Amino acid sequence: MTGKEIYDKLKAAFGNSIGEWNEQTASEYQKRTSSYADVVEVSMLRDVCLYLRDDKDLAFDNLNLVSASDNGDKTLSCVYHMESMSKKQNFALKVTVPVENPVVPSVTSVWAFANWHEREVYDMIGIKFLDHPDHRRILLDDDWIGHPLRKDYKQPEFYRGMKVPY
């Protein structure tokens, strides 16, 4: 099944909750790893992921990566890269949220592997994951201020009384 066929199946199941299909066209590898479907109704993310995991024709049983970015337009995006081991397929979903209220449903109940990835996204970008079982920083200290991968992040001059060497 191609990425577009998977997208069409999602669109049929979830209607307007699913946005555009964004297909890379450069090479087969880029098509397979960089194409994605937008989930425009963020509250439906967990249901969409459950569908991708549980549908027998799809069987996306493995979450490879959760990545995130600051889009520079007062929005943040989170991309879920998944794989079906039995079907030998890859697929990706992307959700975009406003910087002022960056909340996305956690998918740790779908794929336990999401736990650390969601914590890293929270730590570095600041997206909060609703119903995450252990929502705390994973890379930076608990008292660290800000999220270093945001475009508006300002490196502190001092941390705990020590000069930051940048």
C-alpha cells in the first residue's frame, strides 16, 4: 500500500479531521520517509494512531520517532514517524498547534515507545502532551527556563550562578 493509499483510507475513516497529503517527490527514500498526512483536528490524534495500529490492513505497530519544530509563524509542529513491521511500510502524521497553547494528546497509550520521545519534545520545544504518564523534562534540569529549540529562545547568561559558556 502506498502512502497516498494509506492517507485515502484515513481520510475515508476520519473525514475533515485529516488534512492534506504532503508527498515528497525527489527519491523513493524521501517519498517513504518524508511524506506525511496532516491531522488538522489535533484532538483526534490518538484515535487516528489507534486506527493506524489496529487496522489489519495497516498494522502500524512501531513508532520510530516523534520529532518537532518551531515553524517560525507562531506555530509548533509534531511529526509521528511510524512503521508496520509486518507490512514493511512507513507512514508519518503531522499535527500543528499554536505557540500560545501547544497541547497535543499523548500517544503513549498507543505506543509505549512514545513516552521518552514526547518528554524530549516537551523539553526542547515546549509542546505539552495531554494524559502523558510522566510529563517532566528529560534532558534539562527541572528548573531550566524555556525550550532551547524554539526560535525565540534566549540562551541564559547564567545558570545556577555559573556563567553559561556561549
